[in-house]
Amino acid sequence: MPASLTDSHAHLADPTLFDSVVDVVERAARAGVEHILAVSIDLPSCAASVALAERFPTVWAAVGVHPSEVAGYDGQTIEQLSRLAEHPRVVAIGEIGLDYHYGTSNASLQQSAFRAQLELAASLDLPVVVHNRDADDDVMRTIRSVARGPDLEDRTGVLHCFSGNDALAARAIDQGLFVSFAGNLTFRRADSLRETAACVPLEWILTETDSPYLAPVPVRGRTNEPSNVRFVVDQLAEVREITPESAARATSANASRLFRWV
């Protein structure tokens, strides 16, 4: 297996993984995964992700409120996030963003929470982990509207589980956003996504599992976990006609540039 793999997006605080997290992290280490970013969706998972990052040297944390969890979002939420983000094992704000897949009835609240968390990230010089589902224009417009310091101009964050086209990837990179490919890159009907992955500049690509979701081929139908990021790396290497070792080395270096693991 290629060394120095990175899973830039895993929901380790999800009960599906959390209940066996020691085994999950150990299997990842045996597969060559040296860095796992434990992302959050609400305040309880933020606290759990930070605790996991304290416990395991290969795990780092991102704290944030997912667009599907903004119903209880208020001014106190951002204060609690700010305190959590001061932890030295927190390297990003996320998972944050916009999700219009099931309609836009709460779009205003989503946008307000997204903007506030983008502003928090900018104030702390932290990159963001962005969820974007059926909201391309609003996501990009909101990111562009929030001022960032010079330290974040070329590492604003990452569009996680990227499923867009070349044009969206170019817009993202122009804003200092990496694009991260997950298990859906391996799916049988993902030819257009593989074409995009072949064209995006390699220095702007990350790999992830989004575990416990989106298990890649050949483990479709099972609970996904960070050790499976190797299958995403293998697929990326195939479409770019490079070795898995080269793909692993490049994407891990990109993640280090973005998150600045210490």
C-alpha cells in the first residue's frame, strides 16, 4: 500500500464509527493513513471530535455546524465554536456550508450560519471545510464576500466530497479552495466526475472517505472508514495515469499545506 495516505474528511464522532473508534483508527494506521481530519456537524460532535484528536496522534479536528443542523443555531453557538476552535488540535472550521437538496425553506438561516462561521474562520486564520449540495452559486458567492487575511488567500479551505464539473473546480481554486474527492469517484456511473478529477490541477486535490458514508468500490454497501481512502487514491491515480504512490504523496502534501498539521 502507498504510504502517507490522508483522509481529509471523516465523521469519527458518528456513533457508527465512534463505538469502535480504536479499531477504526488502528485499521487506518495499518493501511498507511497518517492523518485523519475528524469533522463535526453540531456542538456535541465538535466536542467529541476534539476529544478524539486529543486521544489519537493521527487525528485532528474540525469544528462547525452543518447546514442540516442549523435549526438551533444562534449567537451562543458561534461563541461556543470560537472557544472550541482555540484548541491546538483544531485545524479547520467545518463541516459548514449550504444544502438546498431538499428545498430552500431555511435558506436564510443556512446562509446566516454559513457566513458567521466563515467570518469566525477568517478571524482565527483557519481554513474551512465546505459542504455544498445544489447550492453552487450561493456557496461561492458567500465565500467570496467574506474578507480573509493574506494567510488564507491560497488555503481558504476545501469543497469536500466534490461532485461538480471543471468549471466549478476552477471557481473554487480561484478562491483558494481545494477540491476533495471521496468514494463516489469510484462509482460505476461517475464517469463525468472521473473526467473532472483527471483535469483538476493535482496540487489542488485532496482525498477523503466521508466515512461512515459513501463506501468506495470494492467495499460498497459496507460501513465506510478512513482505511478505505486508499481506494479513492487508487482511482485518482488511475484517471490521472500516475502511480498510487505519487497520488498519495501529492494529496497528503496538499492536505498538509491546507491544514498545517503540526
